[in-house]
Amino acid sequence: MTFPQRRLRRLRRTPALRRMVAETRLSVDDLIAPLFVREGIDTPQPIASIPGVVQHTLDSLRTEVSQLVALGVPGLILFGVPAAKDERGSGAWDPDGIVQVALRQLRDDFGDSIVLMADLCLDEYTSHGHCGLLDDKGNVDNDATLELYGEVALAQAEAGADIVAPSGMMDGAVMAIRDALDDEDFEQVSIMAYAAKYASALYGPFRDAVDVSIAGGGDRKGYQQDYANAREALEEIRLDISEGADIVMVKPAMAYLDIISRARAEVDIPMAAYHVSGEYSMVKAAAERGWIDGDAVALEHLTAIRRAGADMILTYFAHDIAELLQS
Ligand code: PBG
């Protein structure tokens, strides 16, 4: 039997050869660490369904961020867990709300050495757990919510956020936030839009992390996207860019590599992907049982997300993988 001239295995023979011809590289520069900070606690609280991740106190947050800075992780995204929730989610835009307090402290401590992002949403702060305001019938009122998103953006910008990241999937959110920021001279604050965010069962552990349960056993299918749809994601992304998004995100990641790849072919601004809590926790749980090699799977997941076309990845693995990449 004669082989064809071209034999692909030749370049797979040694680690150095494989490294040399690698099309995709995962670097610490690609990583963004999601961090939780909780109001009114004295010691960090482990999150059972996100092993290795905690709800931080303001102090433990500072320690974690100093380690991320030392590891060279370029960015973090903050989520707040308020001591009390209400109908309108007022902790989200209160200047003394937990995320605003944490942002001020981190800006003081770390200057510009790490990019400070703030998740911009109401769900962590509302008693009903929805991402927006409810109308009389209990539906999420898109346009009333936009006004509040503007307030949240201003509170986060005033507290020192470099980037605000609207995750509520309200139509017109990016434009409303851009207008609110520009009117108050925060033109330099960027917007990373959760542009194509699917209504996914993979956010379950995150909702434990922020103590959210949706009223009446509801869901977010009325505003987050249906996972049956791909073309619609491209329309979401195009709209967010036209409204002024500086970075667009696809979320979750692993089951949506087709979306990342299709978006990459169209989009020339930076693209992020969110490897979400459920994706992380599945890897951790299987690794704990000795069924898979957790580090190896994490590297494979994150590299695949880069290969699909994402420039940066929000991942609970950020700290550990940054250490792994350094060693
Ligand atoms: C909403 C928000 C969610 C996540 C990030 N921002 C939850 C949701 O939409 O239900 C999920 C992140 C994760 O699962 O890791 N503020």
C-alpha cells in the first residue's frame, strides 16, 4: 500500500514539534476571573456547587485579587451578594452597595494593574430574582428596567469600574447604558455586552453563589435566548454592536462553540465567552471522583473556546489555570 506524500503524523511526533505548529495558544492574558463578594460576612463562604470558589469578604477579595495580579491575570468581573434584597434591586445602584464598595477598594489598592469589570444586572439584588423590574402582571418590564440599568452603570462607573457588563438580556440595554454613561462624562468606561446569552440550565450553581431563586419557580426564557437558535444570536450580537458595545460575549461556551465560531467570522471587535458555573462544576465533580483529569479537561475546554474564536474567557478556572500555565 502506498501512502500519500503528505503525512500528518510527522509533525505530531514530539512535544516541541506540536508546540511549534499549534494553531491556538492559551495564555494567562486570555483569562478573566469571576469573583463573588458578599455583604455582611466575616469569613469567606464556600459555594458547595462551585468547588474551590467562595463568596468573598471585602478582605478576602483583596487577597484573591492580589494573587490574580501577581499571576498576571488581566481582568476580573465582580458579582455582588447583598445582605438584603428588594423589589427594585436597589443594592445594585446604591453607592454603598457591596459591589460599589468593593470596586472603590480594589481601585485604591490595585490601580490600573487589573481590569475591573462589574456584572450589570438586577437579579442578585431583587427579591423576586428576575433580571429586571416586574410590571403589574409579574412580567419583566423591558423599558422600565433600562432606566435602572443606567443608574447601575453610573454607580459602577463612579466606583471605578473600567468595564460594565450588562447581563440581563433586555432589548436596548447597551444603548441605554452608553447614553447614561456619556451624559455623566464616563465616555472612557467600556461596555462588555452579554450579547448572546442563552437560557441555560448550566447557571444553576451560580444561582447558589448569589442566593438567587426565581419567584414562583420561574425561569428566564422570556428574555434569555432559546438554545435552539443560532441565527438569532448573530442578530443579538449585531444589535449590541450597533448600540455601542465594545466587547461582545457568548454564554455559555462549550455547547455554543458554533455560535462563537459563526460570530467570529462576522465580528471584528473583541469577543468574550463565558465558561459558566455549570460547565466548571461538571469538570470539578467528575475530577473529584477520579473519572477525568480536571486540569487536562480545563485546558482542553479553554483552548477549544479560543480555537472557536473567543479572544477572552470568563472562567472560574482563571486562578488555577494561570498557575498551571506559569509552571
Ligand atoms: C445574571 C448572570 C447570571 C450569570 C452571570 N450573570 C445568571 C443568570 O442569568 O441566571 C451566570 C454565570 C454562571 O453560571 O457562571 N446576573
